Amino acid sequence: MLSEYAPIAALLTIATLVAILIVFLSRLMGPFKPTHRLLATYESGMRPLGPAVRRIPVKFYRVAILFVLFDIEVIFLLPFAVVVRDLSVYGLAVMGVFFFILTVGFVYEWLVGGLEWE
């Protein structure tokens, strides 16, 4: 049974080894002369002002979580589309409830301004 996964394991092993080999060879053969100017943070040719780490507003996280949430919900539609003809009325009702919950969440986010960008 595990022999069915042998090609996947081989592919992952080969991909990991190739990635490590490429990084090693580029470091070994490529030019590497670090200077203060090369190691400095690049800010479009200007001197960096302040620390490189700063606080990110919560709205970025909120938009990212909303994207992931709605993206995962849309991913659930693919299996339904594949087996829609094999499902009975029960399957249609379950997807109707799913769509209703998705629509309620989307309308709620729209009304509270979660989709607006300032």
C-alpha cells in the first residue's frame, strides 16, 4: 500500500536535493563580496529611515483572513460540481444551506465595511 506513494516520495526527495544543490553551487561558484553598502536595506536608492519592522494595520490581516475564508468556501464548490448529478434532493438542500450561509457572511462583511479599502 505504501508503494503507491513511492513516486511522490521520490519526487519530493529529488526536488529537495536539486534545490539544495542549486543554492550550494550558486554560493560556491558565484561572486560573493559583501560590503556595507550591499548588505544595507534597499530603499529605492535612499537611506532607510527608521526600523525595518513596523506595525501593520489590522485591516490588512482582516482582508487576508476574509480572502482565505471565501477562497476556502469556493474550493468546497468543486467537489459539489463534480458529483452534482449523483446527489439527491438532500445534496441540493445541503448546498443551498451552504450558499445561504456564505451569502449571509458576505452581506454582513459588506454592510460593516469589511470590503472597503481606504
